[in-house]
Amino acid sequence: MRLVIQRVKEASVIIDGKAVSAIGHGLFILVGVENGDTEAEMEWLAAKAAGLRIFNDEDGVMNRSVVDVDGQLLAVSQFTLTASTKKGNRPSYIRAAGHELAVPLYDKFCIRLSEIAGRPVQKGVFGADMQCALVNDGPVTIIIDSRIKE
């Protein structure tokens, strides 16, 4: 699994012209599920996202987590995070998990993140054509891959 985590001032997901979710200050998280991903990887990523210290403390140092700053959470499934660009210019998505694996792991990630963070996780709609809007704060963007833990 791969996450792209962005510290935001606000973020929203719009489908067919209607806002389906929105947050203020917090984390906007893109979630990519690959073939072979497991619940153990999902657990590790949920804990990592909730505990990631990328918010400023009183001295302006990134030393606080989304939990510490009472931030909000928005997670959107994005299969394009699994893209391989090794050959040619057209990305390959062969590593992307099918619905039977990706949907349950994405849903479990959101549930587990909510449990760890102690707050609800707003979501996109799996497989929908979504327009995501955000104001990246910093900018701060972190990429975490469960297969690269070092």
C-alpha cells in the first residue's frame, strides 16, 4: 500500500458537482492498494499516518501529529499511486489491486485510522470520478510505501 499524505488547510471531494466530503485543517490522504497488500500493512500505515509529526509546535517545529493538533482527516482511494513508469510514457497499473482486495483494505484503513486518531475519517467514493480540491499547508507532502519501511 502507498499513501500520499498532505498537510492541508482545507480539502474536499466533489462528485457530479456535489461536495461529498470536506475537511478543514488536517490531513488529505491518497490511498493506493496493490496486489498482495495485507491487513498488517494497512495497520502499519494507519498508525503511521495518525502519528506522523508534520504539524508545527509552538516553536514552529514540525513536532505534532494530526491527533495532537485536533486536525481532521480525509482519505481518498487512488489506484494511480500504483503506476509503473519504467517502460515508455504510458503508465502501467498492472500492480493495482482489484476491487475484491482494494475496497476492503481501503475501508479498513479508514476505520482503523479513525480508531487510532479518535476522530472520523471523511472519504471519497471508491471508483468514482472525483474532483479533489485542497490547499496544501507548507507545502508538506509525505509519501509512505508499506513495502519500504526503512
